[in-house]
Amino acid sequence: MTDFPKMLMLLGAVIFAVGLFMQVIGKLPGDIFVKKGNVTFFFPVVTCIVISIILSVLFSIFGRMK
């Protein structure tokens, strides 16, 4: 197999893992959720931090593979 199909499969697996992670975890403690009347505001602060850390680790690992 060439490198491109392997990279596509790896990218698909990463996207699947992130989707599964988001589905299982849902709202984390520390996420901002405000509901007043008909207005709802949700900002996933902690979720963004966790995703950022995971992506930083993954990019660091894949950056060393070259």
C-alpha cells in the first residue's frame, strides 16, 4: 500500500475516535452554560482545552514520524 491510502485510513480513524470521544464525554464540568428566558448560551471551555491537548499530542507524534 502506498502512503496516501494509509494516511486516509489514519485520518478516518482519528475523526472516528474524536467523534466517539465527544459522544461519550458530552458536556464536561467547567463548560459554560447559561439559560435565561428564551436565550441559551453554551461555550465548551474545558472540552476545547481537552481537544486541544489531544490534537497537540497527536500532531507532535505524527510530526516526529517523518
